[in-house]
Amino acid sequence: MLYSGSKLRNTLLKSLSVFFLLAGAYHIIGLFAKVNAEPIWRNGLFVGINLFCFYGLLKRPIYFVYLFGILLLQQVYSHGGDALTLWSTHKQIDWLSLDVVIYMSLVFVLLVMDARSKE
């Protein structure tokens, strides 16, 4: 079955939304067990952010692309910084941070394309 650009983009965005549920589940676990070096409140914050992103990718209100762009900048700063620090200190690749930055960038490009197709 061939997809048109908008149908394929819609399918991709809906499929990619599942990763935000998984990230939310990770942060829920972080409320009760030590899963990272972050404080409990930060895991709680990202439970809400991930659930909002899941909703945003499914419903795609026009303002969501702007909020997601801000989140992308924060994630590039946070995870990108972690990846650079690990590489510069231990010459190791932080695969999780690299995946987050690539994934978030891909989702943002798809959201921008989707928003422009609706203008």
C-alpha cells in the first residue's frame, strides 16, 4: 500500500508517540526507584511532559509544534551535553542521549512539515 506524504507523516507521528509513553513509564519508575541521577521531582515533571507529548503527537494542536521546539532545545542541551561530557571524559558514546537527540529532532521535523501542510 502506498502512502501519500501526509498519510505517511501521520502514521509516523502516531507510531512515534508510543516512545513518549515508554519514556513516561521510565520516569514513573524513577519516582519510586533510582533510575538516573536526577531528583525525584524532575522525573515527575517528565512524566507530565511525556504524557503531553503523547497527546500532542496524536492530536497535534497548532501550538504544540512551538512547545515541542522548546522541549527539543532543552533536550539537545541536556542530553547533548551529557553525550559530549561522556565522550570528552571517557571516550564513550552515550547511546541513550544520542538516540534522544536524533529522535526528538526527527519528530520536530515531522511536526513542522505537518503544520506547514495544514496552512
